[in-house]
Amino acid sequence: MSENGDAKDDGAKVGAECKSSEIRSYAIIALLAIITYTTYPGTAWGKNVEPTVHTVFYYGWISAISTGFGVLPLCFFREMKEYWIGVSNAIAAGMMCAASYSLVVEGCTFHDDSDASHLSAPVRTGIGCLLGLLFILGTKGFLEQNEDVKLGSLNGADTRKILLIVFVMTLHSFTEGVGIGVSFGGEHGHKLGLFISASLAVHNVPEGLAVAIVLLPRKVSKATAAIWCVVTSLPQPLMAVPAFMFVHAFLPLLPVGLGFAAGAMIWVAIMELFLEAYEDTDVLTAGSVSAVSLAVMVSIQKSIEDHHAS
């Protein structure tokens, strides 16, 4: 009798914690909306107006906030079976592989007349990839050694997986933030910076979807998942400002940062998400879904680049 009573008490505590977490999540979302509204720079932004720290931060902030919209397509599903969790992981793996490919290409083809580095862009990108791979392996080892780590009501393997994904996506946002700041600091900053910010805002929605696909099957609420998606992109406005102010100092490091993010992301995409997708489905399903996801993501990125070139 007492065991049943203890079980009911534990269930009530878990339910209360979930309810409290949900309320807290909606409060944070409201706070993000308030910040977005109050920091709007006004109508002064125009063709003849030079970018300022305020405008650079705001467009980086909008780019970060857009990541949270990646949760919306998943709001129509209440619960996912193991097979569909595997399919979701395969989709996320394909998206992350496409993002890694884009980062490597961007790093290897980087060119700016103000770049003072003696090393070529491909070499710096390769160094960054190696450092990123070593860094994520060290992070994974640290999380595995600390098996008691918790994240709200989650613990063990689920927490380690979530932290690893969130950590990698956050690292990748640092270089995107630098990209925003550098674009605003150039000769045509008011046009190029606005375009880069808008492109990243569009690009961040499927990246948010990739993060949400990993979080929701692990009993993370949709509101909390949206917040975590935004958190992974918060480095964008935070790094955009110093990169804009000290553009010449950040330029030589940009290919290294792009390679660093790509190396970390590709490892997680293949060794974590794809392998888990294979375990929950089969090699044909996991491979084909990942390939289609990668192709769609690459085509979206290419269409954005073609629009910029035209």
C-alpha cells in the first residue's frame, strides 16, 4: 500500500515539475517576444544610413529568433513511434550534413581583400575541421564520464544526446554571427549585411527543425524545444556586434571557425543521429531519408546563393 502511495507521490511530483517547466517556457517565449519588439531600431534603417551596433545586433537577433519556428511543423504530431523517431533522426542527420558541407565550401572559398592571413582559406578550414572533430570527441567523452548529468526531468543517455546536439548547433552559430558582423562591416554593409541576415533567418528555420526533431521524441515539450532552438542561435547577435566593430581582426579566423563547426557537426550527424536512425529503422530507410534530406537542404542553400548572385 505504501509503495503505491510512494508511486503516486512520485507521479504527482513529476507532473508538477512538467507543469512548472511548461509555464516557465511560455514565460521565456514571452520575454523573447518583448525583447524583439523593444529592440526594433525603427524606420531609420535605409539605403543611405550606415549600419550601427544597434541595427547589427537586431538583425542578428531576428536571425536567431527564426530558429524557434523550426518547431512549428512538428506541432501537428502528438506522439511518435520508434520507427518515425528513426526517420526523424535520419532527416536531422541529412540536414546537418548539408549544413556541414555548406560551411566547408564557404570556408574553402572565402576571400576578402582585407584578409591578412598567410595561410590559404582551405588550409585554415581544414585545421578548423580537425579541431572541431577533436573538440566534439572530448566533449562526448566528458559527458559519458558524467552519467549522472540531468536536464529537467531527463537524465542519462537522453540528456547527453540533447546536450551534444545543442552544443554542436550552438558552436556552428558562432561563425554565422561572425559572418553577419563581417558582412555589415564591409564596403556595401547596409545591403550585404541585410541580405546575409535575411538568408540566415530563412536558413535557420530548417536548422531549428533538425534540433526539434531530436528533442521532441525525448519528451521535451514543444515550447521548451522552441527555446532550445533559439538558444542554439543566440551566438549570432552576440558575435555579430564584435565582428562588426573589429571586422579586420575577425576576418583571418572566419575560415577556421567555419571548419571547426563543420567538423563537429558532421561527426554528430553521422556517428550519433544516423546510427540511431539505422537502429530504429533499417539501413535502406535511414540512408535514403538522409540523402533526400541532404539534397533538399543543399538545394535550398543553393537557391539562396543564386538569388544573392543575381
